[in-house]
Amino acid sequence: MAIPTYEGIMLPLLHFASDGQEHSGRDAVDHLAQVFSLSEQEKNELLPSGQQGIFYNRVGWARAYLQKAGLLESPRRSIFRITERGLALLKENPKEVRANTLKRYDGFREFLTARREKTEDYEPQPEETSDQTPEEALQYGYQRIRQTLEQEVLSHVRASSSAFFERLVVELLVKMGYGGSIKDAGRAIGKSGDEGIDGIIKEDRLGLDVIYVQAKRWDTNSVGRPEIQKFVGALVGQRAKKGVFITTSTFSKEAIEYVTKVDNKVVLIDGQELAQLMIDFDLGVSKLASYDIKRIDSDFFSDE
């Protein structure tokens, strides 16, 4: 069964709390996972950030909205129970409870109004237009923006000159902590002349070890096993242990499998990963805006 939406969780969560007892959020998650017959994989599936489970997040938002409407209350930290208002709603035997259902309660309407007033030009809120929680909408929205940016970055790199691509590789490796300084790395890249090797850089600023680099600015052709074999052969000829092969294209399945079987440590960076690294290390991109997602620090409010 697919992971239910946070709205789909609301009514089962109320039924779970209908015994009038105090319950923890973890108890609710475990119980509802059984109600919805979720597999372990579905129960543990993470949001794009990898910081929280999707199901856990949706149960949390369902509980938060029910509390805003006064259907649940929190007598103490991490604990909730149903209210008389919540029991009264269950007596109506509703087929479902959604965000629109909660608008009948003053507390929830005030919650929505307060959110709208913080935005000069109001736009429909996630709870009114989407099955996703606000955190999900933000994280998946960020993911889509990043994927689009990755495509744009890669397109610009592929359209660049060989000299520009060479400088790009130098700057990226230095930003990642390799190659020493820009000056040192710049001298190394593109000056080797060895067959199958474009450059040699320091692994660290002290130069305790070196890394051999090969860079291919290809648009469409996939880098196959012969190219990688040639690179590995060059490493062996130099008695080198480590190499990085960077391309704006992709690597064939045979090429990827080949590097797992050789003694040398060879890292393959294709166009997609190259774009991701450029974004991660702020190369060729500029920050437009940033948002910090925060939650209550329960330890701060603890009397213990």
C-alpha cells in the first residue's frame, strides 16, 4: 500500500486516540503503520533531505493540524490525547477528516489566517491544494529546482571551450580540497603529456600523495571501457595508485564495472555528478535565497 497522505492519516489518528488515554508520537506511528499495512520499506522511506521518514513526517503534521483545531491536545512533551471536541467529531461518524473539515473550528481558521497575514500577496497554502505536508512540498520543490539547475549547469559546461573546461576542473578540485592552490593545480592540469593523463595534482596541500586526472568534454558519446583501460594503463605506467576520470558525458556499464576490478583506485565523475559537485561547492552558481527549517527543541522546554 502507498504511504497515505497526511489528510488520510487524520481520521485513523483520531480513532487511535479515541480511548482517551495519553499516547506518544512513536506509538501512533507504529499503530498507524499497521492500520495502513505499510511495509518496513514504506514505513522507513525518507524525505529528500534524508533527515526524517515520510510517514513519520505526515503523522506529525496530521497531529499538529488536529491540535490546531482543538481535536487533540498535548498535556506534556511528546504526548497527546483526544479532547471532548475530538470525541464529538467521531460521534458524527465522518467518512474522512481533511484540512477543509478542520476549518469549521476557530483555532484552525485562526492558524490559517495568521499564516496568510505573514505574506503580503497570499497564495494557496499546501494544506489546501496538495496532499504533501509543507515540509514535503518544500523539499520536493527544492529537489525539482536543483534538478533543473543541474541540467542548465551541464548544458553551459558542454558548450564551453576546452580551455574553459580545463580551468573549471582545476577550480572544482581545489574547492574540494585537492591540488593545493589554484596556481599549483593550474600548473599540473593539462601539462602532463602522458598518454591517457591530462594532469597530476596533489591529494592535499602538503603533496603527501598525488592524483592523476583525465578530463573529457564530450557532448553525447558515452565513455567506454577502452578509454578507462587506457587511463588505468597510464596509471600503472606511472606507478600511480589513484586517478579521477571526469567527463561531461556518461560512462558505459562496462566502464563502470571495469574500475571495480582493478587494483588502482579510480573515481569516475560523469556529467550529472560534475554538475552536482559544482552546485555543492558553489562553482558557476550563485546563491539566490536560503531557508532554515527549524523545529522545537524539546530539551530546552524540559523541566528535568
